Amino acid sequence: MAFVAASTGKPVKAVLFDVFGTVVDWRTGVAAAVRRFADSHGLELDADAFADAWRARYVPGMRRVSSGERPFVLLDVLHRENLDGVLADLGVDAGRFGPAALDELNRAWHFLPPWPDSVAGIAALKRNYIVGPLSNGNTSLLLDMAKVGGLAWDLILGSDVTKAYKPTMEAYLRPAALLGLEPGEIMLAAAHESDLAAARTAGLAAAFISRPLEQGPGVPGAGVAAQSWDLAVSSITELADQLGPRLGGCVFLTTIVGRCR
């Protein structure tokens, strides 16, 4: 029978995913791009530390948008601004590089490698559920990532569609409205409990996916859920197994995506 989330009391019809850290390994992908950039420009730096510093500016940048301090801009824009900030912190003059070189480095966020279970897990879920990202990434970024990584989403609704960054409620509620679903019929799958907590407040079901290596090896407590969620799994393939098949067929009811009932 259909999986009914304990937190919502509703059968799950769509599984939407946080992407950075949950579906893809941002740290490995960004560090590799930084390493290539440094080698080609004669820079001596710690690529892993650079990736961490770049990521550390992610939430503060979005918070300025969500607070109304600045208008909505694409995540690509925030990443590019944050790149200049990291270079400045390291005492590296961004002006020594052509804008095209820095823009190309910034596109590293478009081509991050999936975790080993992501492609197969999403494909398995797709047979019975609507699957897509619920990410702060903009649509073009998520599309590039899907094409390169083989992520078989049913649809991609980037933050440029909702004009909202998580954890604001609109970032969770707008995708539900676009899909014609109640919030409780959507499950957010994420490796970050703050994201899951906000989704639960918005009325979504929540599944925790353990990613102990997201921040690199040896991080105490990494990948361990501190709270109770509708499901807690170690991979997306395990999530597909836990959710199981849904009863009923799929019919094409909207111009966005075929909906299973």
C-alpha cells in the first residue's frame, strides 16, 4: 500500500530533494575545480579549504535576499560574489584573472558529481513517485547538473521559479502549488536537519539521508540524525526501498508533469 507519512497522515505522491550535499558531493566537485584553476594560474592554495570557505558564504548570501536586504538574484550570482570574497580573504587579487576565467570556475557548481547511490536511487523512485529537486539552485544550474550527472528528474523547479530561498516557507509551498499537490503529499529528502525542520513546518513529510562525508572525512557526528523524521536512511536507494511501490497508475493531468494517483 502507499506510504503514509506519520507526520502528515497523507500518502506521499512526490519526493523532492535537497541537492547540494544530499544528491551531489559539492565539496569534492568544487575542490577539484579549484585545484585545476590554481594549477593553471600558478596559485598555491588548499583546494579543500577553499571549497569550504566558498560554501561557508552560501547561507549568509541567501539570508540577505530572504531578509529583504537585497532583491532576489540567482544562486549563480551569489556564488560568483562569494568567490570574489574568498579570493579577497586569501589576499588574492581577483583582478589578476580575466572575468571569463572566474566565471568558468564559478560554473563548477553546475557540474558536481552525484553520490554513488543518487542516480540509481532517483531512477528507482521515479518509477512510482514524482521526483525533482527542491533546491536553492537556479534552473540552469540544476539542469546542467542533471544532464552531466544522469539525474532523471521528472521536473526541475529552480529557486528562480519560486523566487525564494530555503528555509523560507514559500520555497517549500510554491513547488507544491505548481504540482497541484497538498504540502503533506510531498516528501523532502535531505541530509540537513535544518532544511527538514523548515519543510516539516511548511507541512511536508521529511526523510533524512545520511551523508557523513559531505564536509569531508573525520567530522564528529556527521551523518547522524539528531531528530526523528518520517524516514532516516543511509542512501537514496534505501529510501526507494523504504517507500516501496505506490498503488494506482499514472495519468498525465497537467502541463508540468504526469501525476500518479
